[in-house]
Amino acid sequence: MGVVLQSMNRLYPLVLEHRLPGPIRYGISASIMVACAVLQMTLQMQTGAPGYFLLLPGVFLSGLVFDRGSGIFAAIIAIGVGAYLSYAGSNGIDYLSTNALFAITAAGTATVAEFQRAELRRVMLADKTKAVLLQEMAHRTKNNLAILGGMIRLEARHGGPEVAAALEATARRLQVMAEVYDHLSLKQDSRSVNMRYFLNDVVEKVFQSLAPSGPIAFQVVCEDVYLANNHALAIGMIANELVTNSLKYAFPCDRPGHIVVALSSGSGIELSVSDNGLGLREGADPGGLGSRIVLLLTQQLEGEIAYQRLDPGLRVQVRAHPR
């Protein structure tokens, strides 16, 4: 149904709003009926029995796609074609009654098409209204989160170094939440996020916020993966924390390096963040606030996290199977 609505929404301005001129609408309706008449005549020559039923789909299609006038026009053509095909040289009672019944059926088909068209129009208008409301809600939520983040950053300027760092980290997390709403879209009647662009924005804003002094590059490897908005938010927060940890601890003394963020989806979601920095010391166990947030978000996604020591550097992998 979602695919049908999306297809009809593309035709909405052209068809349902009557932007096609009347002669074109009637011309297309006539062409549809000519095609139906040719099919009906071909079938009649093959079977030898007169019929009408292949004319009715043309009446219905004309009334559904265009308007009531086009449906009635198609019905008149169908009645004329039916009368011609069933004429056997006499105007007896059987001929008249049969064609009268078909005329009533054709008119009824045009009426049903008009009712169906009105219902489709109502459904598509409701769908458009829902999309506009969701976009407006997303825009307002993002603005509110951005204002809150700005207030937190303002407070950070008046605190000590530790307080300022904590508030700045909180502001970055709010920024990730706000970023989701920039990439929120309606896909098959659900709210989803294209992770390819979302992750790029998240990582880029972490780099802008922390502004590493050394020459550190980043790369995001992700195809067009769509995730539900709540799962996308969790993945974005995890990526934010892991990239932040790499920038803060993996490259001391202006050490150069690179960070790679990769996301793939198959039977589940797999996110990895790797760097070529100092890595994790032997026997050390990540236990900072950022690592605890990553662990909680991974548990929320019903996944597991693994730390892999590289030579040099560290790779953190999160595998999740959200429902």
C-alpha cells in the first residue's frame, strides 16, 4: 500500500488536481476505450460470441484517473461500441434489453470509479498531511535540542576545565540527537534514517567540535543503509563516543593518524570504529563515561561489543540485532 501511495502521490498534481486540459483528458479516455474495443472485437472474432466485459475496465480506469466527465465520456463510448458489436441486423427486444442493461452497468462503473477516486484523493491528502506534520515536528525538535546544546555550551564557558569538558561532551551528545532529525524521512510508512549521510555528519561534527591539533583524517564506509530512527540514534551516539575517545586519547603530542568508521547491515547491524593510534594498553579495560554509554546503548540494541588490538591502534566492533 505504501508503494501505491508513493506512486499515486507523484501523479497527484497532474491528475487529481485536474491540471490536464479537458481535450487531453477526453482524448486519452477515448484512446483507452479504443484499445479496449480492439481487444473486445478480437476476442469476439476468435470466439464468435458477442461480449462487453473488456469495455468496462476502460470506463473504470478513465473515471479513476481523470474525473467524472471522463468516466461518463468513456461509458458513452463503451455503450456505442457494445451496441455496434452486438447488432445483428434487427432491433428486437433482446438487443434493446441487453444494451440497456450494459448502459446501466457502464454508468454504474463510472460512478464507482468516481467514488474510488474521491477515496484515493482523501487517503493521499491524509498521507501528505501526515508527512508535513512529521517534518514540522522533527524541525521543532531539532531546534529545541540545538537551543539546549547552545545553552549548555554557554554554561561550559563559566566552569572549571573538568566541568567545561563534561558540559561540552553533553552538548555533543545533544547535537547527535538533533542531527537525526535532519536525516529523518518517510520510507514505506515508517520513520527511517539514511545512515550513510547521518554517520558522515556525526563524525564531521565531532572533528569540528574537538578540532584535533595533529593531522588526523577520517573515513566513513557505509552504503545506503536505512535504520529506524531510534536505532539510528543509538548507532549515532555510539559512533560519537568512540570517535571522541579516539581523538582524545589515541593521538597525543600532535601524532598524525586516521580513524575509520564502518557500518554494514545483513542479518543485523555491525558498526566498527578503528584508528591507528596508541591503542589499548595491555591489561587496561575501558571504563570511562563514554565507554559506559557505549555499553548501555549496545545493550539497548541487544548487541555485543568487542575491543580488538591492532598494530598499531584499536578497533571497536558493535554487533546488534535490534527488534
